[in-house]
Amino acid sequence: MKAGSGNARKKSKVQSTAAVRASISFPADIYETLDIIAKQKKVSLAWVVREAAEQYIGEKWPLFNRGAGAQQ
């Protein structure tokens, strides 16, 4: 184990309360569509994906729906 590895764990705990970073793979056609939507709305592709995820959760599990813009 490296000497500084304990500090890295502490930092990740602090960051986890704000947001979690994820690496997601999409089929090329889905990615292209998301990119087009992001450019049309003048937002990031990540924003489009977050918005879609929030809408999906709101529709499938309404009790978990935090409402639009709850985490901004």
C-alpha cells in the first residue's frame, strides 16, 4: 500500500456526497442523438444524460422523483 493512499480515500468520501462520476458506453447511434440534442439545447452531453436519467426515474419510480432541478 502506498503512503498517500489513505488520503485519497478520505477525499473520495467528501466528493461522493456532491456527485458520483460514472463512465458510460453508448451505441454510436444513441451517442450521436444525445450529442445532437445537447448541441440544439446548448448544454453538455452530460446534462442531457442526467436529465434523461431523472425523467426515467421519475416515470418508473415516482416516489424517488426529486423534481426538476432539485440538484443544481
